[in-house]
Amino acid sequence: MSTSPSYAYLGPRGTFTEAALLQVPGAESARRVPASTVAAALQLVRSGDVDGAMVPIENSVEGGVSATLDAISVGDPLRIVREELVPITFVLAARPGTAPALSGVRRISTHGHAWAQCRSWADTHIEKAEYLPSPSTAAAGYGLLAENCGYDAAICSPALAARLGLSVLADDIGDNSDAVTRFILVSRPGPLPAPTGADKTTLVIPLPEDHPGALMEILDQFAARGVNLSRIESRPTGQFLGDYFFSIDAEGHAADARITDALKGLHRISPGLRFLGSYPRADRRRHVVAPRTSDGAFTAADSWVAGILQGR
């Protein structure tokens, strides 16, 4: 008899991360555990307390989410099994029953990414306001309900403001109305989702030796096999200054011949690389694969070499 799955997510309730999790089939009726940080959410997966965790990994305005890129690159291995996209809209909210003028807002709390996405609006409408970092936009909203709240307003989602009965001082305050955040569902290692023809493969690749052309050697493994990269970011390892790893999203599935061959080449260059998963793209956009890098082309090449070795 199967039990209902359980999921962690970057909390508290009402975050954009919870909204992403609720897009997963069955998540609405599953046990959902809010975590205070991305690292805490991932640790709940590693310890076996939950089956999976939803965390943010990339924003269309701010780029990669450093906390996730770093936390998933170390520790016990994890696998990305799914991704979700959530349009991001922000409001400026105050305590329930209050509606201070914008000129009276002196201190604002929100998540760092949200603040960056609303900075131009803030500079125009509340230029003298001080920013106070919060673990999440939802935490900032909940903080307004505290008796000794240390700020006047929070930047959060419209849904959270409505849920908590907050007074909305300004709507749609994001600098980019088309902003989208990408979230990933992470589990412990297991069978990969089946290839769909519209997949991503995510890798963490340490730079084993810093020398001219070192990054080019890595990128050549993809280029020579016709593999397109949709994201590449460098992150410090924390070991010493100048020591980096690369977080990469490649178009394709590990079962695709061109990706399989690229993984072999990458492992020869950087044996410490970390495979984080192959999973369906949220936008379902299929890849354009050149005939010379199709599975059939790799199969034909393998057969040709085998014939040479067998004296045919």
C-alpha cells in the first residue's frame, strides 16, 4: 500500500516556492513542510524526512539563485526530477488595517531577489526607504503581523497579502512585468525520468586545473556533440580564492547519445563532476538536433568503428 508523498519547500506558507510546488500533481494533498532556508529544505530530503523539496534555482531578471546552486553542489548527492515556472508579481503591503502614505514608509523587508526586482520602482516612489533582508517574501509578509515588527511594509506576493489581510499600498511594483522564476523539485538519487525530447540535464563541473583554455576544454565537450547550453554560471567552491565550479544546464537527456558521449568526455576532464539529473523542461520546448548529432548518427559511427576493429 503506497503512502502519500511528502515535500519540503522554502517557506513559510504563501511563498512563490509553495506556489511552484502546488503545480506538481498530487502535491496539494501531500504533506508539505515549510523550511526556513534552501539548505534546510534540501537537508530534509537528504535525511529521508521528506521525499522531495521544491526550491528556486533561476530568475529571469536576477539569474541563478546562489543559495540553491551552492547547497545542491555539495553534500550527499541529489537529483532534479522536475522543474516548474512561476510568473512573479509583487505588491507593497503594510499591517492589516493600516494604509500609510508611501512617503511614510521608512523601512521595507523582503527577499533579496524580490528587492532587486523592485529596485527601480522603490527608487522612484520610496527612495529614502531602508531595505531589511528577509529569508523569503512570505516571511516578510508574516513579519508584519508580529507585535514588535521592525519595518513599515513588505514586498510580497498578492496572494499572500490577500491571505493575511494585509493593506496593499501599491500593486504590480516589479520592474519587469514578465518576470518568471524557475523552481526545481529535488529528490534522492533514483531512476531518471524517461526522455521526452524536451529535456534538460543539469551538471556541476569543478575546474580541476586552472590554465589557459580550461573552460574551453569543458565547453568543447558540448559543442563537438551539438549540445546547446541554456545556462552556465560560475560559483566559488569556498576552498580558496579563485577556485570555481560551473553549474550548467544542457539541452537533452542523459539517455540521448550526444549527452551520453558528452558526459563521458567531461568525466575524463573533470572526474569530480556532479550529475544533478535529466528531467522534462517546464515549457515543453523540444530541441532541434542536427542529423550529425542524432542518436542514429552516433549508432552508425559506433557500428563503423566496431567493423574496423573486427576487420570488416
